[in-house]
Amino acid sequence: MELEQANEVIPQEIDDFSGDPNGELDLPPEYCHYRDEGCDLADSCLNCPFNRCIYDEPGGKQRWLKRVRAKEMARLFTAKGKGIKELALMFGVSQRTVQRALKVTSGDSTMRGVKNNE
């Protein structure tokens, strides 16, 4: 959009935001139209199941995926009776990683008395 055309459409009070020496407008969000393309977790930002964008959080998607994996490990451990060694093979991680995930999700009491070679 040419600068002259933009000035015709945009109110005068918004003109203060055009401080770019190259002539490009830096408009406030209410005057910008963008395509809501979402991400690989949601089709659009407006239909996202998360309260905040996962990519705005520290660790983002990787942290979320680790939490999901840890919850699934805990579910299989408690409900299905899978052992630590079996879970490590299923998820392609070390036995220590499984132990850490179970400790975080289920609490320390779940790990007491559990042998490593189950």
C-alpha cells in the first residue's frame, strides 16, 4: 500500500505511529489485517486450546511435549502396570528419564520400592 493511500484511510491521530524513515507505516494492531494461519498445534490462533500461545512460553512446544509424554508414562505405569525398562523402550528414552518423568507427574511416593529392571 502506498503511503499516500494509507494516509487517506488511516485517521490523523494514527499518523503519529509512522516514525519509520523509509516511509513504511507501523500501525497499531486494530489497523493491521493479517492472516491467522495458526501453527502445528492449532488451525488458527483464535481457535487455539491454550490460554497463552505455546511459543510465547519459555521452552514452548518442547516443554509441552515433555509434559504430555511424562503424563502418558505415568498413566501406563499406574494403570497398565508397565515397568520402567519397558516404558524406556516404548518411548525411546533412558530409564533415568522415565524415573524423572514419573517423579514429576506422580510424586515421589510412586517411585518407592520400584526396581529398575521391571
